[in-house]
Amino acid sequence: MSTLKDKIILVTGSSRGIGATIARQLAAAGAKVIVNYAGGKDAAQQVVNDILQDGGDAIALQADVSKGDEVKALFDAAMEHYGRIDVLVNNAGIMINKLIKDTTDEEFTRQFDINVRGTFNTMREAATRLSDNGSIINFSTSVNRIMLPTYGTYVASKAAVEQLTRVFSKEVGARGINVNSVSPGPTNTALFTNGKSDELMARLASLSAFNRIGEPEDIARVVVFLASDDAKWISAQNIGANGGMA
Ligand SMILES: NC(=O)c1ccc[n+]([C@@H]2O[C@H](COP(=O)([O-])OP(=O)(O)OC[C@H]3O[C@@H](n4cnc5c(N)ncnc54)[C@H](OP(=O)(O)O)[C@@H]3O)[C@@H](O)[C@H]2O)c1
């Protein structure tokens, strides 16, 4: 499979979880991949090493996406290394699960700084620096469709990402750039499994038509398609990758 041959793709938060699997699948499909990380330097380098070992091309670059100056430096370094960026995958995200009454100012700010400001920061750079006819894939969540206690600030941040996605698609469409969001259902990563009982995991698995939690590979395959030219007529959409969850 070489549908992404010669595309240069930046994946935020790809040191582990869904992002790491996206980076590996994009590279396997022929893309050159910028593996962005915040704190997981060794994990990010391992993703790069695995890609290089399989004959692909990748580099690891540190940047906290919530910081505008770090995102600018990330674009500078990526473009210095590869010459351009064709596709931006805004995968980096965190989830703070708290009842609204227990959520502190600091937790609210951190949730929005990484999930919303992080997506905003990279799109602001991409507005002028992503290649013409490029693609942007943002990350929302399918739990926006159900009302789970303790998910308030998380789903609010992802709803903001979906709205930014729709508006931005109209702002960069003239350059041929399509912008979409992917909404995974519950997926087997640390973000989802941390602190969950077996009973809750089983209940959430039962929401899918296939009675299972998603795997990072399930989500990455959707991103590989959206990053390809075959998906160019899809823009301003939010695509559920959730095994038929509500
Ligand atoms: N797992 C699910 O069930 C699920 C469901 C729906 C949506 N999602 C969304 O899918 C995306 C990936 O989630 P995941 O489950 O793979 O999470 P994860 O396993 O916790 O991995 C998160 C990744 O984001 C990076 N990251 C965190 N803060 C960052 C920052 N400030 N700047 C740059 N990178 C940062 C982490 O890098 P470091 O380790 O280097 O800090 C890590 O690589 C998120 O947007 C999440 O909201 C996940």
C-alpha cells in the first residue's frame, strides 16, 4: 500500500496511544512522518526507530501543543527537515474525568489548553504554512453523543474542536485544504482505560455494535484514508470511528 507516497505528515501526540499507531500506519502507507510528543521522548524515538527499521522515514520533535511559540518552532523544525508539511493530524489530547462540581479552575484550563488551544495553535500555523491541497484531521470523541457524568469538561473541549473544524474548513478551502474531525469511540489506550472498572469497560464495550472496545488500529485506518487524496471531497465533517456506537 503506498497511497500516501511522498506526503509529509505531522501527527501531534504520537509518542504513544492512538497517535503512535497512526504514525506507524501512515509511514507504512508511504508518508514521511513527524512524530510530535510532549514528555515521552524515549517513546517517540521508539516509534521513529520502528518506522526507520521498516524502511520508512520519520523524525521525533518535542512541542507542547498548548504553547503557541512551541507549535511555531515545531512547524519551523519540521519544514527545515522535510521542506514542507502536507497533512496535519491533531491527535494530541488529554481527558480529565471529574464531576463538574469537583473540577478546579486549573483542571478546566488544562483540559481546554491542550485539547482546544492545542488544535487552534496548530491550525493557525497550518493556515499559511500547510501545503496547498493538504489535509487536516482533528480529534473529537464519540462520547459527545452520550451524556456521561464526569465527562463534562472533556466533551465541552471536543465540541469546541468540532466547531473549529467546520469554520476552518471554510477559511482554508480556497487553498484546496480539507478539514475534518474523527470521533473515536472508547479505544484501548491509557487515556481510556486509566481508572476504569471492568464493569464500566464492559458497559462501554456494549455500546458498539460489535460489543468490544476499539483498538488504535481501528482509528488509524480511518486517518490513513482521510490523509489520502481519495478523501479530498470530504470536508467539514465529523466522522465517527466507533463500531456503530450511538
Ligand atoms: N482512547 C479513547 O478512548 C479515545 C476516544 C475518543 C477520542 N480520543 C482522542 O484521541 C486522541 C488520542 O488519545 P489516546 O487515547 O491515544 O491518548 P493517550 O494514550 O493518553 O496519548 C496521548 C498522546 O498525546 C500526547 N500529548 C498529551 N499532551 C500533549 C501536549 N500538551 N502536547 C503534545 N502532545 C501531547 C502524549 O504525549 P506524551 O506522552 O509525550 O506527553 C501522547 O502521545 C485524543 O485527542 C483523545 O481525546 C481517545
